[in-house]
Amino acid sequence: MSERSGNARLPSSVPDPARLPEVIDEPRMPAGFACGGVACGIKLSGRPDLAAFVVSGRNPAAAAATFTANRMAAAPVHLSREHLAATGSDGGASGYARGVLVTSGCANAATGSAGDADQAEVARLAASAFGCEPAHVLVASTGLIGTRLPLDRVSAGLDALVPDALSERDDGLAEAAEAIQTTDSRLKSASATIQLASPDGSSHAVTVSGVVKGVGMIHPQMATMIAVVLTDAAAAPATLSGLLREAVGATFDQLTVDGDTSTNDTVFLVASGAAGTTEVEPGTPAAARLGAALTAVCRSLARQQAADGEGATSLITCRVVGGADLADARAVARTVVASSLVKTAVHGRDPNWGRVAAAAGAARRRDGEPVSLGPETLRISLCGIDVYGAEPLDFDAAAVSRAMEAPEVVIELDLGRGSAAAEAWGCDLSEEYVRENSEYST
Amino acid sequence: MSERSGNARLPSSVPDPARLPEVIDEPRMPAGFACGGVACGIKLSGRPDLAAFVVSGRNPAAAAATFTANRMAAAPVHLSREHLAATGSDGGASGYARGVLVTSGCANAATGSAGDADQAEVARLAASAFGCEPAHVLVASTGLIGTRLPLDRVSAGLDALVPDALSERDDGLAEAAEAIQTTDSRLKSASATIQLASPDGSSHAVTVSGVVKGVGMIHPQMATMIAVVLTDAAAAPATLSGLLREAVGATFDQLTVDGDTSTNDTVFLVASGAAGTTEVEPGTPAAARLGAALTAVCRSLARQQAADGEGATSLITCRVVGGADLADARAVARTVVASSLVKTAVHGRDPNWGRVAAAAGAARRRDGEPVSLGPETLRISLCGIDVYGAEPLDFDAAAVSRAMEAPEVVIELDLGRGSAAAEAWGCDLSEEYVRENSEYST
């Protein structure tokens, strides 16, 4: 979505990992939030399946979201967009929210008008628990498509998620992170701390912290993923929305596990303002710092998702430089990590650069146009070893194969056509992915 | 490629399988050709790897081609396009050819200027064997990317492929069909016979017969596939080109095995005119009949490819009706058969229609635009059993699962938005696909 307007603001859209704030893979709770998760019985397994992320104060906080582009978008996607449209001024991309409620185990997608009514009832129940209007509740769900939400169980589960019962400590956020998961094998969270100015002129620490679920049905332009990012910085909804779109375009939109785009993809960003810093205005150095922290957190979450891809044994990172423009560089990076043949080659630790070259050549931008590249200017390296440079290069295949045993396999391409750069993340394709997904609902 | 102009000629572009000429899965040789294949030593396995399809008469015949859209297109693709451009009048889409030479085992892709020189030498050697100008030789190759063609072995192999040594019988075409294969597990051929008028007013039988290779690195907009279609009908190069584009748009462009688009995809159509029928003019009933026969042959070949997809245990056919336009219908059909989650669900005989709905909703047309569809008008059936119709339907999941054991699993969608229809073909994703492609070059 940020792709088409990307060229005009190229420098700020390319995340240079070296210049992003440091991130820790832990859920460090920003001030002004209380979170938690419980097992209410949506999942037959009895694992946690209901998560709440609530603003501690009485007032709703500024919030922004990006949603799946899938035409079969699920009931919670429609309802959250409606709520943001009712409380904000940009048609559903940002507004005000008191809390986010996530249900896992049931996607509430393709459930017809009955599913829409279920989701509205869930928001009413959550509003009652959080002590706010239903329009100040944002919802997301993940799980099987075509099944109905068990309203009685959600209602009972919400008793344990009233704000007074929620934890403002890190373990509340960790608990919520666990409750949004489905096939994830490990908890995914990331936090960054930056300094922003306060009204009194002093500098204060601001935390940006996110959690995410989703390791299958994952593809650029949002994946089957739900991410909730919280910050104690202060910013207006439209400011958050601009920063979120830019961060998502560089991170979650460049993530693929299996090429499937879900009906339920959602990223929420909520800013409590509880750090006491000055409201961040668009286009200022403070906005750049907050945006960089947000990008760093989203990038870390996306990498954790790819590394935990269903059946994956390694994270695949593709870095592209020399693109004619940002859309080209992003398209090539996405296409390489999405290629079944690249994914199986990495699984077999096979330095088959020809598959990388073929995938790059087949890349299409989101506007459907082919990418500017060709064999005469292309350069490819695998795990830091040059393998192609306008023609096949001599290299030690056994050494590359050994290097590919690492938990992260880095594929680098120089298109030789300009100065745009991009990254994308995916994982290898294994027999285990096939087994896991052949047996999912049976 | 036929996609963007497709809407204007919707009726003729939608192949109604019931109205296409009957096809037999055998290589019935059209008059005026001699074909054969040998093992010249490109493949280390010693299997056949050099195939010739030669026009029997002294004069070159009208020919047309479609090529991969991959930006890393291989040397034979560039050379064939040059030769058609030199002998025809539409810049490389059609012209005149005496014969087609296919090498298998080496793609001659990403081999730099040395690879281009190799390919030109192969064309000169073939011209000498066929007794024609190099510009009247069309070439295609398939196999590993980044390796060089062994010119001495190709040269020696061509001694057995001079026209006098080639067979004008069906076994010559079968022999050539075998020699173009790589990972295919069985020979793929299709033939149709139609009646066309002769100059003396009588009606004569005309044969359209094709062979194809390619069961991996297969995706719409041409796959890693090489198809050679021969006919003894008479038609000008530009007429052949128009008919071929239309047939490929409805068939090979709707085929996917693994989402990867190759550097070497090529479809050749050569018309000997040896049946003695009147030259087919564009826009006439004769052109419609020849086009239908061509579409029927290409459709049969595409279905044989999908059924033989690497690791596949079943052919997946997706039929879409009710599309707002042809581009929408084709996009949905392609996206459903390309979905990893649909493919693994079919592998597990899991009637998981939610994955079909999610894939349909994520479909993008070739111009990058989303498709017009939504949960309220969508209908889905699996193996003839309705499973979704604006809301989940009650159905016997065990019965659908049993029906999915068939060698062909048919998924039907009605988008409820118009009258456009399309088909696409793919196959299930199995552990065997992963094994086969993790161990390809090691």
C-alpha cells in the first residue's frame, strides 16, 4: 500500500538496519497500558485464546491500523475499520481506542451476517469489561475460517480481563502475546527505547513495544498476522497512521512464509502518551525518531515470524541494492524469498544461485509491471560469497553450502540500475511445512 | 500477455471445454514434418537430450512463438526472437522456420556473452544439419541455469538428426517429445484433427499436434516449459501468432506447479501447410476452428503438465464463473491453484474451503488490481459438493474428503459479479516436491 507512493520518499522508506534504534526481543511494557490473556475455550486445546491490550487511563488513546487487502476480509477487520472511522477522521485508518481484544482459534471469516453480528457482540462485551463505548474497542481474530465465535465463552473469559485484573508489568504483555498465537512455536515480541522531548524541555525515555502472531498463510501486503504495537509516546491518530504505514511497508509487507494472504491480517498501533513527552508532529525530527523505533520493532517482529515459519529450519533474508526505484527493489526481494525453488534449495543447503536469478527476473511490482534488471548488470552473493556477476563466477560451492547451515541465510542482489535498496524475509520450505498444513483441520 | 486485451474479445477467449475439438493424448504426426531425438551427452544420465522438429520440404514454414516474460531470459529465447524478427514482420513473435532444435539438461541461462555465442553456434550447426540458413532455425533449451552447452556433443548428436535420418511417423515425434524432458515422469503429447476447406472446394483433415515438457518452475505467464506444436494447416505467420497468443492465454498462462517462472519458457507453433488446405485467414470460421484445435491441444498439454507436477498426487482444476471480466476470472482461478495452503489441503484430502475463499480474496489481476468479489456473492463447491454460498453451508465433510481422493480435484467458484469464466490447473504440494527440489543439483 505504501508501495505506489514510495518512490517520492525513498530515503526515509528504506530501513537501513544499521541506523535503526536497537531492539530487544522482549515485551518491555510502555507506560499507560495494562494487558493480559486467558484461555476461554475457543481453542479445543485449552491453550490461551483471548488477549486484551487496554489503555490504563479512563480516556481512549490515539490509535492507527493497517488491515489485510484480502477481498474476503473477516468480520473483525470490517468492525475495527468501522470503529476507527467513527472515532477518527481518515475513514478507518486511525482514530481513538480504549483497548484491543484479540480472539484466537476462530478467524470469524466467511461467516456471513451472523458472523458480523457475533463480532459486534464481542465488541459490546469487551466495552463493558473495559468500561468504554463499543466504538472504542478494536478487535482482531485468527484461526479457522468459516467457524463461529463461541460468544458465551468469550463473555466468561472477559471477566478475567477487566482493567483492574490486568497487569501493567511486562508479564501482562507476554501473557497477551501468548494468547494471540495459533501455530506459532515461540513468543514473538520486540521493544525499542528512544528519547523524546517533554514540554518542560527535558528529555524522556519513550518505549515502543510490539507483539505479533503468525507463521503461516503469510505473504506480503499483510500476512495472517496480528500485531499489536504499544507506545507511551504522544501523537495524533493521523500522525500514528502515517508512521505505521511507512513502517509496515518496509517490514511486514516484505515478509512471506507461503505466499498466502489471509482474511484477518491486522496491525494496531496505540499511543498512550503516558511517557509525558510532547506530542509528536509529522515531519519533525521527533517523528523520524518515533518512526525509526516503530520500524525497528516491526522489522524485528517480521524477522521473528519468518524464522518461526511453519516447518522452517532457517530464516532467509534477501537484501537488494541498486534498484531503479524502491518498488523495484522491494519486488525483487519479496519474489526471491517467496520462490518455492529458492526455499527448497535453502532447505537442501544447495547454493543454486540460478534459482535466485530466475526468481529475480520473474519479479513483478505491485502495479503489475516487471522490474528493471538484466543478466548484464546483476550481481548475486550467497552468505557473503559472490556467485554471479554478469556471468557465473567461480566459487567454492562446498563452502557456500556449509555457510548455508547458519540459522539465517542472507541472499544479496545488486541490480545495478540505481540506488534503491530493500529487504525481505522468508524461510525454507520443508517436508514439515507440507505435513503441518496437510493435517491442519483433520 | 493476452490478459490486458482479453476483455474486448471475451467470448472467444474463454475455452468452453465442451465445445473444443476432441483431443487424444498421443503424438499423431501432421503431414510435412520429420522429427527425432537422441542422447548426445548434455545430460550426465545418458538420457535423450537433443530433439529436432524439421519441416520436410525444402522451404521454411510459417511459425509463431510465445516466450517467457522473465527478465533473465536465456540465450535461446533471445536468439529465437532474433531469428523470427529477421524472417517475419512483427518483431520476433512470428516468421519462418525450417526447424526447431531443443537441448535439454542445460538451460544456457545466465551464462553471459559466452552463452550467447554458444547458442549462435548451436543454431549454425543445426542449420548445417537441416540444410537451411541459421535464421531459419528456432532453438529452445531447458535444464540447469548457469552451465554452458557442450558444443562438441551437440554437434556430434546433430549427425543423427539430419532430415533424411528423421522419422515422419508418430514415433519421430514421440522420440523428440522424450528428448526435451528433464524431471517429467511421463511423455506429454496431444493431437486434434479438424476439417478445413481445400482450394478445390473439398474438405480435408488437418492435424494439430503438440508435445511439451515441464513439471517444475511452472507458473502462469509461461512456465519452465517448452512446447512445440505442429500443424499441416496453412496460415501466415501473423495469423499463427494471433491464434497462438489466444490459446496460450487460456491454457499455459493458467498453469502453475510451484509459482516459479522460468528463464527459458517457449511455445513454438509451426504450420507446414502440407495438408493442402486453403490458407487460413484471420477472423474466418476456419481460423476459429484452427484456433479451437490449438486451444484444445494446449489445454490438454497444460493439464498433463499439472498432473505430472513434481511430487504431485493429484491434478487440481479450478473453474471460475460469474467474474466481472475475463481478467478477474482468470486471476481467481490462477490464485486458487497456486495457493500453498490449498495445495497442502488437497494433499491431505482436507475439505478446507476457507483456504479457497482466502486465496480467492487475495487474487490480483496481472495489472496489479484486486478482483471484484466478496463474501456476500461468492459460492464455492469442492468436487461438485456445495460448501459455501454467502455463508458456510452444511455439507458432509467426510464425503468431500473421499471425493478428493480422485486423480482430479475440481474446485468451482461463482463470483456472482458477471458472466466471465476461466479455468486454471495446478497440483497438490507434497513432501516429495520438497525432497525432489532440495536435492536437485547436489
